Amino acid sequence: MQRGDRLIPRARALVGASVATTLAACTGGPEFPQTTFHPVTDYGEALNRVFANTFWWTMLILTLVCVLVLVTILRFRERPDTPHPKQIHGNTKLELMWTIAPALIVVLMGIPTVQTIFATQRRPAEDALTIEVIGHQWWWEFRYPELNVITANQFYVPVGREVHLRMHSADVIHSFWIPRLGGKRDVNPLPRTAEGERQRYNHILFTATEPGLYSGQCAEFCGDSHGIMAVTAVAVEPAEFDAWVASMQVTPPAPPAAADTAAGQAPAQAQTARPLAPDTVGPPLIGSPQQLQQALAGMQPSGDGGTARLVLEGQRLFTSRACIACHAVAGTTAQGRVGPDLTRFGARPTVGAGALPNTQENVERWIRNPQAVKAGAKMPGARVGGGGMPPTNLTDSEVRAIAAYLLSLR
Ligand code: CUA
């Protein structure tokens, strides 16, 4: 048996193994929610077309080069009793070919690439839905300026309508990336200059084509907890989107009667409540039989009986303690803007922007000691401060009630 005859089965085995491992990367089921191969927006599709075009050209070149190298190796290898092959140097025709062909391929890759850059950087449509995306260490804020809605870490978009993400950062550079919506984009701080604030927004335009829940994460190293800066987009049919908007615009409660407050004035936080669209009347956040039913269904039974009572106690604590200095819940007097908006917090999949699944136990853990869950988190814990703030000094039963209240906000 000659050496060359043994080489061929080995080469076959090697090629087989390479193909098998390569194909293993091509699955894209629910176990890989952050795949780039199954885009659900026009933007993602456009990027994939450019990617596919470049990919197949390079595959063609790779195949051609590999075949030529293999043929040369096999055909001109040294064997006993064979004369040296004819030695040649220089071939004008060949050299012209391998200069012109690659130049042509570069043009064929370049034209669709430039076209896609201009298409995806176009001006937003007149009726596009603008969402302001603000990166924070380490969570995402979403503001819908036309709809008077603010949310955090999970945002909704309507299917079939152009969405315009206008993005910037409140601190360092982050990068917004939900792979199934399309490419990632840096989120930069707005630098202050002598003339004031320069408008250094980055933009993404897309129209979602398929309802679903699409997850992503920060894609630019941004400090201690960069790895815990997850984001979810929920694409829904327009009617469902309108319902979500209405549920996020809960009318704030009437200011307390003069007799209720010491100085005969409404509390400061009620005065700073953000204005709400005049014609939207959402369901009350808590207190309706339906809300309490949901609260009961979504929580583990509490030791002291009566989850509803726990929820109401939680609301009382939340709106009277340190929480409202930083957090807002639409429809309540909590209107802090330093931390994430917690309106409908219970409907979010995670607590701490992907730090933990959103369960009673985990929310308690978070409120007790956020830094133990997420290094560098600015929120103060019950016993340990954070972000230069003193500890909240909440007791374990108070923490439990606040967690129950937050989870009831669905
Ligand atoms: Cu934000 Cu990494």
C-alpha cells in the first residue's frame, strides 16, 4: 500500500469531521435565543443578506483555493520513478485572471454593503414610533416620548410599524444588541461642550415582522457588572401594544386632601409626578379584585396569611420609604428617576436586568443586598449602602412585603 492511498481515507475522515462540527453550529432553536441567523426585522434581514453575500463569495474562494492546493499536492507529489514536472514561471493570462477576478468580487461585495449602509441609516418614517434608549450602569431605560411611557430592561414594540431607537448613555459607553432584531450599536454618553449638550445620538431603525420575546445584552465592556445587563424586546400585535401602553399610563391617584398632610400641602413627590396623557385611564395598579387575584396567583403563600394584605403593606412601605427617591411606579406617588422605572415590574422575566429570575425569593434577595447579587449595583441594601447612599434599614418582613407588592405589579 502506498502512502498516498492511506492519505485519502484520512483526508475524507477529516473533512467529514469538519463538516459535522460546522453544521452543529447551524441549529437555531429556542435553546439559542440570541442567534443572528433568524432575524425578525427588516433591518436584521438586510444585514443577513449582506452577510450571506460576503459569506458565499468567500466560500467560493476558499473552495477554489483548497481544491487547487489539493490537486497540486496529489498530482505533483514526489513518487519513485517519475520525472520532475515541467518547471514554469510566469503566466500572463493566469496573473490577469487572479487580479481581475478578486477585484470584481470586491465590487460585488462592496455595492450591496454600501447600499445596505445607506438603507439602514435612512431617516425614520413620519409615523415611526420613537423610543429613547438610555444605557445605565447596568440596566436599560426606555422612554416613549410620544406615549408618555417609561420602562426598564424590557420594552414593547408593535409588529409592522417602524421603530426608531434613539440611543445614548447616562454614564459610560454601552452597546445595545438584541441579535434577532439586527445589529448592535454603541450607546454613547452625550458629551457636554462649552456650547451645551451636543446631540450625539445613535440610531437603529427596524420594523418587527414576527411577534415574540427577543433577548439581548450589553455588548461593550462597561464595568463590574457588564455581564449582567440584559434586555428583552417584546414584539406584539398593534392592538396588544396599545393595551400595554394604556396599562403603563396609569393615572396617578388624586393628591391627598389638605387635612392629610402636616403643612396642608401635597407631598413633594406628588408635585413632581410626570404629566400623563389626559385621555388615558388605565386600571388601578393594585386594589382591584383582578389585581389582587393576579397577585395571589403569582406568589407563594406568605407565612402570616393573606398575600393581599402583604401586597397592600408593601405598597404602603414602597411609597413611604427610601424606594421612591429613585424608583417610579406609574399611578402612584413613587416618581423617582434615578433607578429603573418599576411600572408592571411583576411582568418582567428577571430582576436586576438579568441578574436573577423574577421570583418572590429573588426580589427579596435583591432588596436585602443588591451588591451581593450584582457587583457595583448602585441600589442600597437593607444593611449595606450602595452608590454613596445609606442602607435602607428595612426589616426582613418589610422586604418581603415590598417584594410581594412589586411582583403584584403585572
Ligand atoms: Cu453596559 Cu456592558
